[in-house]
Amino acid sequence: MIKKISGGVCAPKGFRAYGVHCGIRKNRVKRDLALILSDVRCTAAGVYTTNLVKGAPILVTKAHLADGFAQAVIVNSGNANTCNDNGVEIAEQMCRLVEQHTGVPAADVLVASTGVIGQKLSIDPVAGGMEELVGGLTAEAEGSSAAAEAIMTTDTVRKEAACTFTLGGKTCTIGAIAKGVGMICPNMATLLLFVTTDAAISSEMLQRAISCDVKSSLNMLSVDRDTSTNDTFCILASGLAENEPITEEGHAFAVFCKALHTVTSGLCRLLASDGEGATKLIECTVKGAKTVQDARAAAKAVVCSDLLKAAIFGSDANWGRVLCALGYSGADLDVTKLDVDFRSRAGVVPVCRGGAGVAFSEEDAKRVLSEKEIYIDVGCNEGRGSATAWGCDLTYEYVKINGDYRT
Amino acid sequence: MIKKISGGVCAPKGFRAYGVHCGIRKNRVKRDLALILSDVRCTAAGVYTTNLVKGAPILVTKAHLADGFAQAVIVNSGNANTCNDNGVEIAEQMCRLVEQHTGVPAADVLVASTGVIGQKLSIDPVAGGMEELVGGLTAEAEGSSAAAEAIMTTDTVRKEAACTFTLGGKTCTIGAIAKGVGMICPNMATLLLFVTTDAAISSEMLQRAISCDVKSSLNMLSVDRDTSTNDTFCILASGLAENEPITEEGHAFAVFCKALHTVTSGLCRLLASDGEGATKLIECTVKGAKTVQDARAAAKAVVCSDLLKAAIFGSDANWGRVLCALGYSGADLDVTKLDVDFRSRAGVVPVCRGGAGVAFSEEDAKRVLSEKEIYIDVGCNEGRGSATAWGCDLTYEYVKINGDYRT
């Protein structure tokens, strides 16, 4: 039984977090520096952007995670520390500052940055903010919220999730914070996602769990098809739930993966809903494809189509754009067998059967598509592959935000 | 010596064209039916969309082109005749109407449609418009213009091009009309492009010429990364220029291909400039890549990035987005060697050298990026592969047009 709870990264046993405004963002008083600290050394794993241009913090985090252990995560927003010649040096300095203020060795500190690419990140505001940051660390839910706020860029809401589950009679917890909104088309990871758990699980199995999970969670999410340079998804497991440590595949690992997916897929919906400028969540589920890979390619293409996204913004039941996206998705589909429904809490409108249009009431369609959460259900009628992808509508606001992001 | 001239598809010897309003579009009195007719049977070739969902006219055109010959092209706008269960029947009826009114066998007629997907196309307005259409056919430039207008959807300007060149002392001409604007990310062809020439050239060499040309012309063009269901690029060669027929590779074929590229690349710029809602042309040239394929992938990724497109709309020199796109393009690049300049007729602003930012005047950058044609020059400093891609900015108007396209 997986139960959703509050508390974010502070929900699992042994984790404290906090976030402060240290001044990286000059034009806006918003928290911009976050720290997640475990009481004990954790097994840990990460997945990162596939972009060849990688943020300097990713290089440092990868090195620090090479041994499969970590104890803290420091993150700043407002500057991506990417495409700067001193980037690695600054990212390492951030880890050393954590060591100086908490005693956790720099080699057990993970680091991430998000914000503008190609502007040098000064270490001064980070150094100046450390005392307040470490002093504020708390295991209460407020700590997670402050950290979640500190990693936001153009996000309009904090992204937190947590759930409990049981392993061999022990209650375990997984918690997470994330940030998203722009440059979101993760491939192996989302922009920033930090997960904590008190489950006892080896580094190797943690890595296997998240590498598998992203295929049906973060890799199925797109705001704008731009794969960021700084995507990072890290997980820390404190083991304080005292379950029998998970060291191989089997029932316990399956339960853990399911709980993990509850958290990550929930965050995907939240990340899509809060896509830059978005007014609507678009969730596309493809069923009956020849393979899961076909279903994934098809679902992802639909939520990625600018034309479809703009039509959803305008509540226009332009299902031809769904067919078009399915057709160029690369999925192996029989286009004469495709069924498409538009659905929301206001009802369901079947628009296509066997690849051809069916008559529908434009009025009904408008009502269904005027809701905040739009579901596009695609039936392939060929096999058993299914997948869900998340995206958002394309709006004037997206263009506005990104027409003048740096200033 | 390749010389650009006016006259579009009517510029080469032996071609007449015209366009009329037959009433497929009910809410707007705009020409919506076009015909291109050759005085003689032509060698011909075509390339089509790679989308699995293919417009019915493509199936008919492919069948009619199987023998490498054609004499006429009929095209309607306002309805894509795609995802309709009677689509092929209607497309064949359109060809038979041409036979009835001109005497050209239906099997030598090519057909194309563009507009809304999934609404049945009635043959009635087409049948009703044939007499006026055939009666208006002319070899004057006005014929090409009327046809070019008739294939427009949300296009704001007609797309025509033509040029002359010399083969063995004979003056040859290539002319073309095209339409673009939305659902533009052709893969083997653009939405609709019809090319005529009076050069004598075999069907096989024509096919080779256009299949090769699209790699550096239409396949390098994107308005919204949505590959249409109806992309069609057909070429008809009347042979009336009386040059020694081109039947193999060599000097004459190379000259022909160069002239063809003059026409197609010019139309790519025009198609990108008039992208739905666009206010600016974006032309990205990548030089010094390891291979041509790397250069193409890199250049295309830049002009496809919504984030970069929105930044250009806002005249924001956010070069980090160029680096980001290059990084996820799939091209094999050394990111530490990348140079980037923003350029327009107002000047050049170097923004990145060796993968890291260089200081530049925001004021200068704003002035350069406020122009109508923006050039992004990328230097890879690794090899000799180069390529150019064309796109446009992402604007409020794009969202507006596509939020309510059907009504």
C-alpha cells in the first residue's frame, strides 16, 4: 500500500533541508540557495542530461557519486554555471563550503545549478549565505518547502512529493523536490529532481531503480523539446527505515520502484502543469501499441507538438494534429487502426476511429477542452504496449517569458 | 551563370498555370484551386512526407509518377484530404476532371491538397471550378502567381522563384511555386513545392537531383518541427529548352542541380520568413564540423529550438540556448571548441568562443537582433562539414493562429 504524504525531501527519516536568498539573483528577493543534508552517509545514484554541453556542476556531482555514496546536496538557482571557464572550480568550491559548515566531506556533497547559461557564477553570495542556510536546516516540512522554493526559476509553484510504503513490516518513505518549467525535454533526467528515502537499498539497486524509472517518468515529459544542459536527478537513501537492505531484484525492489514511480510521475504532472506560460496540463496515454517503445514514442510526440499544444490552448479539437504527430513519431503504427478521444473531467469526445474522423459536437468538444487538465487517449488496436506522456499547452505567455528571459 | 528571373512555374518553356476560387474555402473568397499544365508530356519525379499518416493525394500522385512521366498538377487548399475514408477516390476524381477538361490522361496528372486534416473533401466545388480554371491557363507570369496564391493557406505572401542557366549553349529555365507556414518540418519534402523546367533530363536523373537537393534545402527548414502529412515536392521537365538530354552524372547534371538549389534554397528562405506568425527569418550556418551530417544536425537543432526562437522574437542575445541546442542536436561536436556569432545587416556580435561566453555590448546585440533577418554563425573548428538551416521566430501570433486554426 503506497500512501501519498506531505513533507517532501524531509519526509524520510534522517533528512533535513532549507533554502535561503543569498543574492545570486540580484533583481528579485527569492530564495536561491538550497541544501539537503542527511544525518548519515547515504547510498546514492544519479542520472544526468544527455546534452553534450553539460553544466559544470554535473561533472563534479558525477565524480562525487562515483563511489555510490553521498550525504548532502547543494543547489543554486539564478545561474546555471554552464559554459564558464571556471565552472568546475566554482562547483567544487560550493561543495567545500558545505564541508566547512557541516563537516560532511566535500566528496560526499552533490551540487547542481540552474538559471542563465554562460554568465560566471560568483562564489561570494554562496559563501555569504552558508551560515543562514546551515542554521536553518530542519527535518520539518518547512525545510523541504524552503529548499523547493530555492531551486525555482520561472516556476510558479513549488514541486514536492512524498509517499510511504512497507518493506518487511518496516514503514519506508520516499520524498522529493523538483524544478522544471523551461528547457524541459529531459533525456535520462529532468532539469532538477532530488529524491530522498530512508529505505535501505544498495547504490547499485538505487541506480537501477532510477535509470529504469526515468523511462516512464521524466523521459516522458516535455515542455518545449529543449533538453537542458543541467538536467540532474539524484537520489539519496539513508537506510534509517531499518528494512532488510535491498541488494537484488525481487519483491522488495519492485515495491520500492513502484513507490518511486508514484513520486516521480506525480512530479511529472506537476512539472508539466507548471510548464512556462502553461494554462493546461496535457496527458497523452497510448494503449494497444505493438511495443512499449512504440507507445512511448507515440505519446511523447503528441505532447511535444507545438501545433497540438497551441490548439489545446485555444480549446480547439483539432485531432488531425494528433494523427500528424503520431504519424511522424517514429512509432510503428497502423494508421488505419488509430482511435483518438479527447477527455477531461467535463466528459469524453471520441474524434477519430480507425484513422478517420467521426462526427462530434463542436460545443461538447469546446467544453471538454476548456478544462485545466486535458487527456488525449490513443488506441492503436495492435498489441499491448502502453505509455503516458505529459506536456502543456503553448501560450502567449511562453513566448513572452522566453522572449526576454535574461533581463 | 545562374540568373534569377521572375515568372515562377510559367518561366520555363511549355508551361501554363492558373488558380481560381472554386469554393472549397467557404468563409473566405481566396483562390483555392490551382492547375499547372505542360504542353508536352514531361519526365517527372517527386519526394514526399515521411509521416506514416499520408494524405490521400500522395498515394495517387506516387502511383501516377511510377512511370516517371507527368503532364499536369492539380492542387487545392482549404482541405488536406487526409484521414478521410474516401480520400483516394476524391483525389482520383480530381485527376479525371483534369483529363476531361484538358485531354491529359488522368494517369499523367499529379494531385496535392493542403488544409485541415480529417474533414471530407467534396468534389463538387472542384468540378464546378474546372472550366474557369482551364480557361484561365496562361504562360504569362500572372498564371504562376494565380496558382501560387491558390495553394496558400495561412501564408501571407506568395512563394515563387525561377532562374535561367545554360547547358551546351542552350538557355534552360527552372521555375517553382511553394506554400509553407505551418506544420513545417519537412523530411524529404516541404508542404507543397512544384518545380517546372524546360531542361531535357531523364526521370531517373530528375529523381536523383531532387532527392539530393532536399537534404540541403527543404530538409533544413523548420517552422514548428511538425512534419506534415501532405508534404509533396514534384518536378516536371518539358525538355523544350532543347539541350542535350541529361541522362547521367557529369557537368550538365551538376549545373542543373546548382540551378535547382538556387530556386529551392531561395524558397526555403521565403518559407521560413513567412512561417506562421513569424516576424524574423533565422538562418543558422554551421561550419568546420567533422562531417556535413554533423553540420546539418547542428544547424537544424538551432533553428528548431522554441527557446531560441522566442529569444530572437524578443531580440535577446541568449546564446546559451544556441549552445544548448547544439549540445542535444546529436551532432558529434567538441563543445569546448564552439564559436558563436549573432549577425544581421546591422553588424556582428561574437558571443561565444571556445564554448565559453565572451563579453559583448547588450546594446549592440539588441540592435543586431532587432533586424528582420538574423544570422547565427557557428564555428566548430574541427573539420570541413558545413550546412545552413532556416527557421523563424516564435511569436504570440503563432500561438494565436494555431489556437483556433479550424474556425
